[in-house]
Amino acid sequence: MAMVMKEIPREWYSVRLAVQWKKKKKKKKKKKKKKKKKKKKKKKKKRTKCQENMLFLFFNGVKSF
């Protein structure tokens, strides 16, 4: 291999290498996949005792409270 490299003009070889390296570098670039954002589940707010009692009365037909 050393003999072959000596026969080739130095400038030509370095330019050739630079072109190959550039091509390799271009090939490596890939589009990044966008990560999907996970939707957060909304937590139901817990009812207070007072709200529970009001709803209980409302559904049982007592409308004057």
C-alpha cells in the first residue's frame, strides 16, 4: 500500500480524501424524529363533604337548601 500512495500525487490524493470524507459526512445526516408529547391526564378534583351533601339533596328532590 505504501508504494501505491507514493505514486499518486500528494495534492490529488488529499483532495480525493477530502471529497470522500465530505460525502461520508453528508450521508450520516439523518432527520431526527420528533418525539410526541404525552398528554397529561386531567385529575378529577375531589368533592368536598359539603358539595357531596348538596348533590345528594339535589338528586333526591330537595330543592330548598
